[in-house]
Amino acid sequence: MGFCSNCGKELSSNEVVCSSCGNNLNLNRRIINTNAPGKKLLKVTGILFIIFGVIGIILGLITLVFSDLLSDMGREQSLERATATAMLFFGVLLGIASSILQLYAGWFGYKNCNKPDKAQKCLIFAIVLIIIRFASLFFDDVIVVAAIIGFILPVLYLIGAWQNNAVSKNYKY
């Protein structure tokens, strides 16, 4: 049992041509084995990334629209206040950008959780999200428990991608 790497359709072990896209499976050796050890981690963290990504985008936009942040940017203010406003503004923008990336990484991980040949891209997403999460610590009031929780999902995503990547080295594509 495997999946066509061209379209992702589940295949029986005796299929020679994918019934969905016509991919010649014997010629290209493009069956992806369902033995992807990181499948569950990528699927679950992918779903959670999608949920939290959407929530993060909505909250970030609400913060920009309904706070005094944008109106403070144009006012004359002390250097300390201007610096604080700029830091908060860039922190919110970083949060929105991180949420967009998290949403896309979640979709990609969920869609490709059973395809070890896509694990390397998942690894890149995980590393970038961990770096962004680390950078966001400088813009927020750091609460230790919240900071630790913020790293859990990207690390679990990284572990799932790492497990699938190790398996992908055994396949011939």
C-alpha cells in the first residue's frame, strides 16, 4: 500500500498506473510508502498550526485595526514612546507573518504527512518557525510557561519531519 507522489492518491500494492493521474508507477518508481513514522505528528501539528495560524492572523489584524498603534505612529511623541510604539508595531507584524507561515506550514504538513519525499520542506518550515518564535520573545513580555508552550508545536512538527526525512533517504524517486 502506498501513495502516488504525483497526485497523492492512495494506491494498492499491485497498481502499475495511478488511476487518478495516469502516473506510470513502475517506470518512475514514485510510490510513496505509507510507512512514514512522522505521519501522526505532522498531521496533528499541521491541524493545530492551521487553527492557531488563522487565530493569530485574526488577532493580529484586530490589534492593528482597533488599537491606537497605527494612530500613534503619525503623532509627535517622545523618543521612548516612539521606540515602544515601533517595537509593538513590528512585534504585531512579526506575529501576523509568523501566523501566515504557520498556516501554510500546517497545510503543507497535513497534506504531505505521508510523503517522506516532502519531509525536507517540512524540516525547513519547522526551523524557520522555531527561529521566528525565538525572535518573538524579544517583542513580548516573556512569560516562561507561555514561551515553552510556544515552542512545543514547532518542535513536534520538526520531530515528525525529521522522522519522515530519515525514511525518505531509503526511497528511489
